[in-house]
Amino acid sequence: MLFLAHYALLSMTTSCTNDELFLQLRNDLLNFLYRKVGRDEAADMVQEVYLRWRKQDVSSIENPRAFLFTVALNLIRDSSRQQIRVDKHTTEIQNFFEIGNAADDPARRYDGQRQLASLLHALNQLPEPVGHAFLLFRYDGMTHAQIAKQLGVSSKTVERYIQRAGEHCLAILAEYR
């Protein structure tokens, strides 16, 4: 039975174009990613897998299915690492606001107000959709999917916007530490 499955995959690679082969495996890949990361992110990841697939010399790949799923797993790992960084940035920014707002000492309150003004200036330096996505996420508590729908972009783009804004704001905040 295993021999037949391998033979079927081998015959797919020789008789199909790269795009046809990808399309034959796409639903399995999408279902796999859907179970791992959810619907919105799964669709974005399938697109990324496809782009990486197109960059490869597919004729040199012995097992296209294994290749695609390996790329998908690597994307999941990358996404997880990126989410850890985003969470860290969010926590640092949140800690900044708690320190700035909770200060009863007038000097600390003044310093907090200066930091807040610098942070707002930093947000204004960013492209409008980047700053807007950050504010929707940070202050309105919207999810990436909700922000993506409102801005008309993918969830992955929203994630990049928020990370970019967070890194920019942290660079500004570093001046005060």
C-alpha cells in the first residue's frame, strides 16, 4: 500500500505542472494549518507556502507533500516566535503606561506625560495604517482579524503593522530608560 501511495505521488510530480500539484495538495495543507492556527492565519500561511513553493525547483523535490508540510510547520514556528515578540512588546508598552499613569509624585507624573507625548509623536511618525492598527489593537482591544477586516488587509499584515509600531514605540521609550 505504501508503495502505491509513493508511486501515486511520483506520478503526480511527473504528469502535473507545479501549480496543479500544489492545488492537489492545497486542501490537505489548509486543513492541517486550520487545525493548528485557525482559519484566518491558515489561509495566509497557505499563501506563503505557495510563494515558497513557486521559488523552488520542484523537479528536485522527492516528496512534494512532505516539503509543503515542512514549510507549513516552519511557518507555524516562525509565527509563534513572532507572537512571543509581539507579546513582549505589548507587555513593555503596557508597563510603561502603568508606570506613567500610576505616579503620584509630580516629577514622575511630568516625566510620564513627556514620555506619553513622545510616544504619541512616535505613532504619528508611522504610516497611517500602521499606527491605526496599533491603536485599534492596544486601546480598542480589537483582534487581528477584526482589524484586518476594518482596514481591508490580511491578519498577517495587521500582525506586521502592530509589531512595527511596537518596535518603533519601544525605540522611543528606550530613550527614557
